[in-house]
Amino acid sequence: MTTEIASLPWLPRPPADFRQRCKELDPRGAASELRRLSSFFLDERHSHLIASALRRVSNSGARLEGLTRVRLAILSNSTTTFAAPAIVAAGLRYGLQIEVVEAEFSQVFQEALYPDSQLYRSKPDMVLLAMDHRGLPISPCPGEKETARQIVTRGLTEIEGLISAIRGNCRATVILQSIPGVVWPTFGNFDSALPGTLNRLISELNILFVERLIPQGILIADIANLAATVGIGEWSDPRSWNLAKIPFATRFLPLYADQVARVIGAAYGKSRKCLVLDLDNTIWGGVVGDDGIDKLVLANGHPTGEAYLEVQRAALALHSRGVVLAVCSKNEESIARAAFREHPEMLLRESHIAAFQANWEDKARNLRTIAERLGLGLEALVLLDDNAAERDLVRHALPEVAVPELPDDPAMFARTLLCAGYFESIAFTEDDRKRNEQYAANALRARLAEDSTDIESYLRSLDMTIEIGSFTQIDRQRIVQLINKTNQFNLTTRRYTEEDVKQLEYDPRVSTFQVRLRDRFGDNGLISVLICRTAGTDWIIDTWLMSCRVLKRRVEHAVLNVVVEEARSRGLKRIVGVYIPTARNGLVKNLFEELRFGLLDRVGLEESWALDVSTFVPFAVPLEVKRQPPPDRAAAL
Amino acid sequence: MNEDIYGKLTEILRDVFDDDSIVATPQLTANDVEAWDSVSNVRVFVAIEVEFGIRFSNAEITQLQNVGELVELIERRRVQ
């Protein structure tokens, strides 16, 4: 099988009856079939077919359960007609139902600057700014240092102008593409030494994008890096540009589209969270149960042994940025664990593994157990497994789990995993750094819970303290992350961008709460978010969500106590809670009832519940509450 | 060999135009397929390049008169 990145080698090849399956797509059950079809490698032909099928089903009014709708407007000075269906197809792979709105060709500035342009009329959720260097004012000025500096500044100003126009006219999140370098070495080797050459101008502009625009909440699709990864000589194709202003060689359309879809997916919390590792011939060479620990192929200086070390290094790198690791292997547990403890070259140790399932049960079942133990959904898991039969079995039994194809040569395992983009992120927060400690602590708590006879004394034994305060700028990224990826304990599943959250912080009719939890095993970080809107003497809970890591610890009771107290001090009479059911939030179906709210109204599936502030009796809670004072708005302004 | 190319082209055209009735024959031209415009023409050639692992120049693409000539071009390119 091919390992060429352009063919997304981690995806299985599409079935021969792909067109037929798209054609016969039944609106009932369409969402899962679409996701299954999108899990294959889809070239331009397949992308077009599946995008048409999606449009047909969506026009028929069918609800696509589990897919998040995103309207994506593309602003570009090159042709995007061919990329559009590929982005739609790739979006399905990340649980997104993307509707692409293409701006008129080469009308970037008109579209961005006129408030009633097609762009803004379409009310996009996201705007992709896909600028080609050929449409930007960056003409080379070799050797003219000062002019070069001005050109780069002007290029940035132009992009910043576009972005501020977009932000002024709509609420969309902006994704900016970095600009690939070019094959244009007029001075040869001396090009990179000379200020003002085209490649120097482009790379300086890209650096400014990252330095200046990311802090402003712009997302970057790093197409420059993608082009460099596959080779700029391959990426750039004058034929495509000359023929139809297609900005790169058409065979990279699927790769490009997947890259864009990943960024959107990450912004909507679709990135996966846990890497599940098979053991034999995946993270070491050989079968530990048959060959013994001392015969495993895993060593520096050994050509195949280094390949497996590289897999472990990749897993560790993911671990240190907050991806949870688990083991799922057909093995005797004691022998498998012994390899982790005793093999001198092992980089992965038991302490890195949050859930360790080594037994003889089938993998699908073990993967379910892992998901349950970690409090994660199956769609958060990625299984790395060298065995094609096991991969196939898991894909059929648990289509939610991502299972990358792997080439025969273990030297390509690590790269294949990392290039597949399962763990795409748009930020790196303090909580990401600590996440693995938290999961490890969860496992300890689970053990303690087994020892405790009654739940109350168990909870008391945790020595929990929560800190509740308003949203702060420093926590904003984490708040946005929680808002966009919490699915289970989430009453309304309303998603807000960083820009939205910032506005909420300053809105006098809105009160925000963020909750941190500490216990004797460590700091759980920011785990719950609540947004209230004032309406007369009511406080309406616009958003209430909590991380699943801290379920069943009565945090929600403690939070409600604080919210009611705060409402009372502001002279409000009622708290109104809204429950909007989704495929994922059944967990909180009865929350308001449990919290002694009374049912107010039911419209369709949406329910509203009310709680009388004056008669509310605070819940007794097994934790300490520290209230941070609400911000002094007058002082803040 | 030749039939094999026609078979693959038939599949490509059916995918691109989402139409199972299309059959690639030597006489077939873009005018015979209603949806065959300049945009879908690019898509046809993107698919052909991927399927056969070959590349055409823009001049070659614009000079073609019918599917028969296209098949000849593919054959020549594959031999090279």
C-alpha cells in the first residue's frame, strides 16, 4: 500500500460500489452511512459524489443526528470550486456537516467590505481566508531591505484589514491560511540569504500571521507547512494555475481539504482525546507472550527496534500535550505489564497509561471498557494496531473509533499516526498540560470508590474544594474549549467562539461563572461553566456544562447553591433552566428535576424549568466552596 | 488494453456526472453530455490523471476532439 501523504494512507481505500452507496443513501440513518463513507480515502470524484449525496439528503429536510452544521464561507483570490466538495467530504470525517459558500471569484475585498455582500448574507459560522501569493501585493525586491520590510508590513495590514472587516460585519470565526513558498530561485542558493526575494517575503509574512493574528483569536490553517511536508516542487503546479487558477496540484485536493476540516473540527471540539495502543508488533517488535521480554525488538541502534521506539516517542509527545494514553491488547496482563516495567528500552511506562486492558476478550469490548473507565465517548478514541484483521473488526463493530491503516513497515507507523490529524488542536492550555495527571488521579479515585462503602463518606474523603468566579481573560481559552467540546453534561450545547465569550464578559445583562475543582489527588482545573442572562427578574441559564471527569461529585449542587445566592443578592426572583436534548446529553435529562426545579414549559423536545429563589434551600454538599468576588464592572471599564 | 481504458473512462465519467447511463465510446464528445462544461472538464482530467498516473499539458487537453483521441493520448502517455 502507498505511504504517500497525498493519498492519506491512514484511511482505507473506498469500496468499488461507492457511487452506488451515495446514490442509494436513505435519509433515515443517513448520518451514520455518510460518516462511514467519509472514513475512506476520497479523491476528487468520490468527494463530489458524497457532497452531492449530502446536499440531497439535507435538502430533503432529514435531520443528520450527531453531525454539527457549519456554514463555511471561502474568500479566495484563486479557484475554490474544486476544493469545496473535498472540504465537505472531509468535514463528514470530523463529524461536521459543512455547507460551503463560495464568494465570487477574485472578489475578496468587495465581499469583505460591503456589509450586504453575499458573504454576510449567508451568515457564515466560519470564514476561510485562502489567499494565494499571486493575488497579494508582494512583488520581489531582491536586495532592498527597507522596501522588503514595507512590503511585508503592507501585506499584513491588508490581511488585517480584511479580518477586521469580516469581524465587523459578522460573527464568524476566521481561519487564515499560511502561504506556501514557491519554486522561484532566481538567485539559486543565494535566494534565502537575500532580503526581498519572493520566498523571503512569503516566509516573513507567515511568521507575522502567527505572531500577530493568533493572539487575536484567528485560527491558522498551516498550508505552508503542508506544502513543505509534501514538497513545494510537488505542491505547486503551474499547469493548474494557468488552466483554472487552481492554487496547487489537484492531486493534493483531498489532503488540503482534510487539513482545513481538521481545523474546523478542532474549533468545534471534534478532535479525539485518547490514543489506544495495541502492544505486540505495534509499540514493540515481537509477541511478548511467545518471545519473552528479552527477545522483544526494541532498541536504539537496531533498525527495526528504532522504528518501535519512534512509535513510543510519538505516543509520549501526544501524552505530554494532553492526549490520554490507553492499552488494548490480546495478552496476559501480568506479562504485558512486566514488559512495561522491566524492558530497559521502554519509553512508555505504566504511569503513562490511564487504562490498561490486556486480556483475551475481543477488542471492541475492551475499547468500550476503556471509554467507560475514562469517561470518554467512543468518538474520542483512536486505536493504533498493526493487525489488519483487528482493525477491520473494530471499524465494523465501533465505527465511532478512528482506526488508522498502517503500512507493513513499522518505520512508517509514527509518521502515519501523526499525519492523520486525529488530535488537532487550536490552543495549548495549562489544563492540557495537566490532563494526564487528572486521568491518572481519576483511576485512583475509582479505586478508592471501590473501597468506600457509602458514597457520602467517599466524597468527603476526597477533600474537594471548588472555586467559583466570573470568566477571566486568562481562562478564556479554556472556557471556549469547554464550551465547544463538552457534549454530555451540557444542558443547551450552545457553542460560542472566543469573540462571543469576550463579549459575554462585558455584557451587563450577562453573568458568567467558571468553576475550578481541587481534591486530594490534585487540581482538576477549570471544569464547569455557567452563563446566565437577566430577563426582568428571571435569570435564564443560557449555558451550563461540566467536564465529565468530575461527574457524580455533587459539584452541580454546590454550583447551584452559589448561583441562587448570587441571584438573591441581585434581587432576582427566579432561575430558569433550559434543557435542549441532543444525541449526547441524555446524562442531564433529569438534572433540573433532581435540583428541585419545576417544569415550566415544553416546546417540542426543548424543556424549560424554574426555581423560586426565595424558597430555595441550599443543598448540603460534601465539599468546600470558595467564592471569588464578582468583577467590578465599573472598574473594568 | 484499449477496452480497459474505455472501461475506466466510463467509470470516471459516471462518477463526475453522477450518471450511470454514460458510456465512453470513441465518438463521444463533451457536447453529447449536457453537464460537461469547463468546470467538469477540469474534474474529468483531474480524475484521469489520478486514475492512470499520468499528466497532460494544457495544450494537449484543449486540442482533444473526442474520447477516441483521449484514449490514444492516454495509451501513448502510458507507454512513455
